[in-house]
Amino acid sequence: MRIPIFAALFALFLTASSTQADTLRPPETGYSATRIVTAGDQEISGKIFSQGLMERWEMTMQGMRQISILRFDEGTGYIYMPDMNMAMKMNIADAASYGSGTLHSSVEAKETGTEIIEGEETTRYLVPPSEENGHTETTVWITEDGIPIKMEGSSAEGRFSMALKDLERGEQDPSLFRLPAGVAPMEMPAGMPGM
């Protein structure tokens, strides 16, 4: 089970709408935090930066730094490996084949209560399994200003969770959501596993 696959899945919950369910919207504010993702017996943590329809997640995998940049506003995603000064580009629509489901699409979410998580008042939502989300049942805790601070779920591949720690709200530098000057991304080969 690969953690990057589940990390991409969490982007699914940035926006969701349904005529019969609560509407989950992108966060109303920019923020940064430490994101901890657990899938099966694997755990990975790294710094996340989010602003509107843009997200950057910095992590280290197998001793190598990796930065994922998702640009929903442009329909593109990048995997940047600074130690190799190399990047790969993929279309956000293709992310479904890398385990992220349908990003920014309709997802039914039912409010199930409120809780204090990491000192933040949150509303808890249940997202039932569906074809669109890969038959994944997920509970997500969202702050009043739309930040998904915690998630837990299960799919055919097992249980997974995500938590944000050290949350700081504020405008994020736009350069965080671009590749460094001089880095020309390659197109991600079809069928390449993980994200």
C-alpha cells in the first residue's frame, strides 16, 4: 500500500457538492501545517501549504525529498524531486488512475456532529462509499473556515488517516505553488504507480 496514493485521495475533499447533502467547500483562508498520513502500517509526514485551489506537500520518502504541487486552478499536478532537480507533470484528470478518485467532483457528505480537534472547533462529516470515491468510506473533520484537519477511512486496500498539526492560517507565497526556475517537467508516463 503506497501512502502517496492515499495522500492524493485527500484532495478529493477540498470541494464537494450535492443537492441532498452538505456542501464541502475549499478553505476560505490559506494555511500551512504538518500533515501526517497513515495507510496500513506506513506513516509519512511533511509540511503542507494550501491557498485556494493550490496545494503543496513536502515530504521525504526512502531518504529522498519529494514535493507534490497540485494546481486545481490549472488542472495540473507536479511531482518535484529537489535532490535530483527533476519534476514530472500530470493532468489532474489523470490523477484518478493514481488512486485519488475524481478530484473536485460531487461527493455526498452528511454532517454527523462537532468536535474539538487540535484545539479547533470542527464539524464532522461522513462521506459514504460511492463509485466516484473508489468505494471509500471516510469521516472528515472540517474547521469553520473549511480546513480539513482530520480524516479517517477505509477502502478495499485498508484503513487510512490524515491529521494536521501545528496549523497556521495566512496567505501563502504564490511561489510555493510553482516549480523553481529552470526546472522543466517531464510528462508522467502512463501507468506509472504512485503520486
